[in-house]
Amino acid sequence: MAFVTFLIPCFVIGTDIAFSCQNTDDFVGASSPGDIVIGGLFAVHSEMLRPEEYPIKPVIQNCAGFEIQIFLQTLAMIHAIETINNSTLLSGVTLGYEIYDTCAEVTKAMASALRFLSKFNSSEDVVEFKCNYTDYIPRIKAVVGASDSEVSMAVSRLLALQLIPQVSPVSSAEILSDKIRFPSFFRTIPSDFHQTRAMAHLICESGWNWIGVIATDDDNGRFALESFGVQAMANNVCIAFKEMLPAYLSDNTFHTKVDHAIEKIVKETRVNVIVVFMRQFHVLKLFKKAIERNVKKIWIASDNWSAAVKISAIPNIRQLGTIVGFGFKSGDMSTFQDFLRNLHEKSTDNNKFLHEYIMLLSVCAHLEYHDFQMCISNQSQDDLLQNVENKHQIWRDDFLNANIEPGFIHSTVLAVYAIAHAIKGQCKDRNCKDPSAFTPWELLEELKKVTVIDDDKEIKFDSNGDMSTSYNVLLWKEIDGHMEITTMAEYDPEKGHFIFEDEEKKKEFLDLKKVQSTCSQHCRPGQMKKVTESPHTCCYECVHCPENHYSNQTDMDYCYRCNNKTYWAPVNSTTCYRKTIHFLAWTDWFAIFLLLLSAFGVVLVLSISVIFTKNLNTPVVKASGGLTVCYIILFSHFLIFLSTVFFIDEPTEFKCKTRQALFGVSFALCISCILIKSLKILLAFSFDPKLQNFLKCVYKPVPTVVTCTGIQVVICTFWLIFRTPFVKQNFSIPRAIILECNEGSIVAFGIMLGYIAALAFICFIFAFKGRKLPENYNEAKFITFGMLIYFIAWIVFIPVYATTFGKYLPAVEIIVVLISNYGILCCTFLPKCYVIIYKQETNTKSAFLKMIYTYSSKSAGSVAVSQISLDSKSSSSRATISDSCKSEKNSVNGNCHSQVPGQRLIKGKGLPKNTARTMARKRLSSI
């Protein structure tokens, strides 16, 4: 038979085979009497035929499309009840059953539920209307079923009127866990919440995030799709498209929508994973089309069809790609398989399902396995009527065993046993042979507390009426040319992870990652997602992490910022790197160069000290202020050179505080001593009486030095106490940390330098005044030059220091310190050392006296008369002096002399030689 017609209903089961409903008893599919009767609702047929007459009348129609798997569930219920009746579980109380075919149709199921609600022992199956059903005894005590969530929702609302317990082995819609809307509903499987979460975990762990979903347009499909959408979003999985197929094959748009769904799958080339929430006959039709179009994907199967043998037997099913599904965990099937082997011995009088199956076997006996199965689903009435004999001759034991879906069989048996244990609890103190011994609502309360032993584990219903059993992750594999449904892993709903039996199974699971199903390429570590114009978060561009950011995983939504200023990261980085610590280290070549200069300065200071010590009594040393003053100045120079050491190597609190204070105080001491020397020289060689009087008042060597240096000490002390320098980390360089000393207060630093500059400026003024000293003793001139070097160095320092950053910033100050220190040291002492070493003939007392005598004679001769303020009285004074000269003849060597008050003698033609010598000695002694 052509595969194209395997789902199209082409027969109407006639009354000759007793399938049509003439009365209420004909409505029952299978039944057996008992003390307590349990109802059953199963979709043994896949659809209910539509009436062709018009107008449509309220007549229950026949059904078509015999479903082997659902038929096996009815047999599982019968087998469980017979097993319980043959055991001591209920101690003499027998269970009966009434099983109805819902034909996957809510209308048919509601008709069956109405019969369940009818009063017990009512000949007319009357459902009484009451305001209070507390003492009402219906036809059955509990219901097993239904096969579809949509049917279970409708039936449960009706059964809730009398609080008749309903235990479904298949209906998994998440909404059925709502005990407010469905107070009497239970199920022996987890809800779709756990299944959709397991699917989302599988997809996420396989690295997929761009998938398609196909579902049936009924309550079960819509609720499953909604639940999966929530779980997918929680796992960063995006749904590229959603296709809804009509719930019934008889829908005129069914084939069109199937074709549209296939076109969508083919068009979305980046989608390689399809999640399917559909009934088995929908999947058969979809896969038929997919094989024709050569579609090869990974298909994620819901529990409805994940273990469907008839789908796995489709010819060329391997061409579809990989099928992974979630099925309910099963138990031991051996006793049920034994029951099936002896099924041909069972009577068909009270089991119309079994009778129909035997008729179908007779018609399709001549076909191979797959065609045989298709024949059963599509056989017409005429074929059944022509092949009703020899039923035992065509019985095929292997067919039913091959079509067992262990998860559904196990959950069906579990449902029957749960009801049986609840009945046992009710029958402890009651005579349950009496149907009115307890009511359904009492059984409902008992069912909430029941515990069932399953595979040596105690399981019970939770507060939502669900049993949290685990899932089997099923993988369809081709073995010896046949598609086999194997268990790849187990999914624990409570812990939310996969459990693998061995490494081989785990490898099969990991192999799924080889298939790519993403909207965009995975972003590598060092990159992040940049959302595009697409509404889906899974569609993005991969951009490099910016500087100082990193990502260490694939597909990161954003890059982490290096969370500490001590770390950095380049563009496109997978980690942060610790910034290198930079400072002017001892090993740095420039630091070594500066240290050598400082060391040379120290050597120079020591050398000068030795030279001056050896020539202690020479006029040059004495003229320099004596050994004490020279030692103080040289010691201050030594400290200044030493202070440069504190600018090098890793800064510490001690170094930061010491270096500026040591430099500032030492320089102030040095300049103070040079200032005293400048005053002394100016005092010795000045011929201006007013200036001399001022210099005599100012010239106090020890107090002046102590005061000038003390002021600097006070400045530095206040600085160190209130705004002390400290170690600072400079992050201005992206990949490095500059350890440097923060001066604490720029104002204090400026005051310290400004004070030194003020002293230097005063020193410069006094030295400049005495720049015209004897040629062989021109110390004031060199002091002036030294101060100029100091000013130039520090004026240049200010803008350079302000614009320089990095580890060489301390070097700038070292250079300025060295330049100014070398300038003053060299200008102060090197000329004297040169005289001491190379001009020894001028370093004698007589040579100094001669030089001073010559300078004094020139200086005295150059004094002009205009230095004396002459008023009108001065003329008469000069006339009087002239007359007195004549009268008194007070002349010496032909010259007339007179003393003007407040002034030195005014030279006429020249001074006596003895007077010049006397002045020279005085100047030498003053120096």
C-alpha cells in the first residue's frame, strides 16, 4: 500500500462488527465486572469521523486510525487490574474496569465522562443533578486516563463536579498541576515543566541557540510551546520560528500547513535543530514530507512520540538526521510481555479493541512489518468484513512486543497500582464489596497520601498531584539496517542534570555538539556579543573586547572590566594582566648616570675638604671665611648630593618625607653661609659709609645662619606634619603603575623652593654689589655667577617638572639639584683650589697685602668730591679751610689736608704710602 495514504481514514467501521454506538453498552470499549469499578479513557483511534450529512446532528460518530501503542496501554491497564485481583493487595476485593475510546476527541471523551458520573446501578445511566454530591455513588470510583492533555483538561473539569479521582499516565501539560482548576487530577509522570526544562538543558549543553519548534494547535501543543519558550529564554536559546499544525487530520488546511512548515525548515538554513510537540500521527505526516524534501536535521522528540516504534519504522527514516527524545522512565516489562503472548487466548466478548485488532491482523497478515503496521492504521471496512475467519492462524506475537512503548506502559500500570493502594487504605475498616462503602472524594483524599513501590523506590504524588519520576533521554540509532530506540542518558528532574551509564553513552551525547545550530557564529574568548537589529538576542555580531576589558568564555554578552587599577588588558583579551610597577630603579641606566654624578660631587666635596684642611693657614683659606665656614658649606653640599639618593629606587614613606626636607634644609644652610660671606666681603671692600654702617648692623654670622636655616626647618616641619608627602600610584600610563612621591602640598613645596630662591636672590644682590673685588680675589663675582646658575636651573625646572610624568619625573628634580649644587660648589671653591694648587706664589700674605694695597689705592683715588653733599655752606667751609691752610701752614709735602665731618680724608694729589698700607692691613684682617 502506498505510503502516501497511511494516515488517511478510508473506512467506516460498520455495525456488523459491533463498532457503532446503538446504545450505551455499545459505547464501552472493554469492560470487566468487579466490586469496585475503575474507568479508563484512551485514544485507541486517532480520529473521529466527521458526518457527511447536513445538517449535522448530535450523534456520536465512529472512529478511524487504530493506534497500536494506545491499544497496548489499554491492555496494560487490564493486565495490572488482573494482576492485582490475583494478588493479596486488596484481600478479596476485586477490581473491575470500563474502558472507553476517546478517539483523541474531546466530545467523545466528555460523553464517556458523563457515563462515569451516572449513578451506580442506574439502568438508564442517569446523572443526577445535586447541590451536594457528598453521599453520591457514581458508576466508577476512579478514572485512568486520558491519553491527551486537551482531553484530560475537559474531562477533569467534569469529574471535579463529584471529585472523582483521575490518574493520567500520559497527560503532561503543565497547567494540569493547578489544583485550583483541576482538584481531582493526578498523573504518574512529571509535568511538561520538567520535560521542557530538560529539552532546554539538552539544547544549551549541546551549544545550540537557534532552533525551530513545531507543535499541534491544541491545548497540549500550545501549553507545551509556552512552557518551552520560558525555559528556552532562561537558557539563552532563541526560537527562530514556530509552526502550529491543526490538531485533526481532517482539517482542510492540514496538508497546506505541513507543506508550509517544511518550507520554513528548508528556508532557515541556520536552524538545524527542530523541537516537535505533536501526536504520533502528526509526526508521521510531517516526516513523510521531510523525507521527500530530503530534510536532514536534529529532531528533539517530546514524550508523545519519542518512543513511537511505528515512526521509527518509516522507510528511509535515517535520512531525516538524528532524533533525540525524552521518554518516561520504564520498569520491568517481562510480565506484561508474557501477558501479550497469551493474549490470543483471551475472549473478545467484552473487549472490542482486541476484537478489532484481531480483525486487522487477518486483513494485513500477508504484509511485511512496516506495511503491516500501516495496513492496521488504514484498513477499510470492506477488508475487515472479508477477512474475519482464521484469526488464530495469523496471530503475530512479535508485533505487539515490538510496538511496546515502555514508558507509557509503565506509567499506566503505576496509575492502576496507585488507585489500588488508595482503595486498600479505604478498605481497612470497611466492607468494600459494598460499592457504597466509600465515595470517590474519600478515595481522592486517600490518593493524596498513597505511596507506591517502584523499582525498590518509594514514590508518591506531590502537592501538585504529579509523580516526579525521571526521564530517559532516547537516541534513535540505526543498528543492522533497522532504526532502534536506545537509552542514551537519564535526566533527573529534581537535580536538573544528565546521568550517563558509561563513557560510550556520554560520548554519544557529546557528539551532538558537532552539529551547529546558531543564528550567529560563536564569539570566541576575547570577544563579546553586539546585538544587531534582529529582535532575537541570539542574533548578534562578535566584536573585540575594548582595552582594559576581557572575556574568558565563549558567547559572552559583555566583557568584564579589569576590576582593579593594578590590572590591564589589551584589545581582544581573554584575561587581565597585572600592571608592571615602574619607578626609577637602581639598575636603570639613567639612574646610574645620576648616581655617578652625585658620587662624583661627593668625591669633589671631600677633595676640596682635604685641600682646604692641608692649606689651613694660607690666605686663600682664611679669606674664604676660615675652615669652620668652609666645612659647613661643604657639608651642606654633601647633604644635597646625598639627598639625590632618596629620589631613586622604589618610593617609600620615609624616602618621600626625607628627600625634600633634606634638600631644602641643606640648600638653605648652604645659601645662608654664602650670604654671610657675601656680606663680609662687601663690608670689607665697601667705601660707602652708609652702606658700611648698614652691613655692620646686618652682619651677625651665627644668628644669621641659624635664623635663615631655622626658618626653612620650620617650613619643612609644618609641611611634614600637616601635609606630609606620601607614596602615590600613578595610573596615567595604561599598562604600568608609576610609583612616585606625592608632595602632599604643592603650596608647601613651592614655599620651600621660594624661600631658597629668596635667600639666593639676596645673596645674589650682595655678591653683585661686591663684584669689583681685587682681580686675584674675585669671590663675589663667582658667587654671583653661581646664583645665576641656580636661578636658571630652577626657572627651567618649573615647566619641565609640571609637564613631565612617568618614572623619570624624579630624575628631573635630581638633574636640577645637581646642576644648582655643582654650580654653587664649583663657583665657590674651584677658583680657590686653583689658586692653592697652581698659583701658590699668590697664596702668600705679602701677595695678598700687595693686591689689597693696590686695590685700596685705586678705590681711594676714585672717590669723587660729589660723594659729599655740598650746600651753600660748603663753599665758605672750603674758603675757611684754604685760609687756615695758609695761615697755619698746615701742609704735608706741599699738600693741604682737611677733615670733613663724617667723611674720610679727601685726596688732593695722593695718599701717603703708610696710610695705604694701614688700610690694606685692615681689609686683610677684616677678610
